[in-house]
Amino acid sequence: MVLRQANSLLCVFIEVILNQWGVLVWAYPWWNWPNVWLIILIGYMPYMIFSFWVHDMESMKKKVTVVAAMWVIVIVCLVLFMGILKWI
């Protein structure tokens, strides 16, 4: 669990540095300094938890099943939000 949090903090630290240098623009006021906790909790922590969880699975079959299920969810969301609702 510590490694997941450390990786999330490292990613946010890099984002903050890039933003301060002017090479990364945060477009929303709530996704900006000093609200970096949102970037940690919403942006990087779920990704780190998921990726470490899949990496630690015992069999390749489980890994492929979980990643395939994730892609099914992504495709369904794209069809819904792009195709049906026209939000994207």
C-alpha cells in the first residue's frame, strides 16, 4: 500500500513541477494548486491501486480477464457518451 501512495505522490510532484515550469496546463480551477489532493485521490491513486492489484494476481488468465473487463467498461462508456449522448 505504501508503494502505491508513493507512486501517486511522485506522479503529482512531477505534475506540479511541470505546471510550475509552464509546460503542463491545468484547465480547471479545482484541478490546480493547492488542490493537489484531488489529483492524488481521483487522478493517480485509482490507477495505481488497479495496476498493482492486477500485477499481483497469481495467474495470467486472471490478469487478462480483469484487464479485458476494464476494456469492456471503457468501450461501453465510449459508446454511451460519444455515440448516444454526444457528450464527447
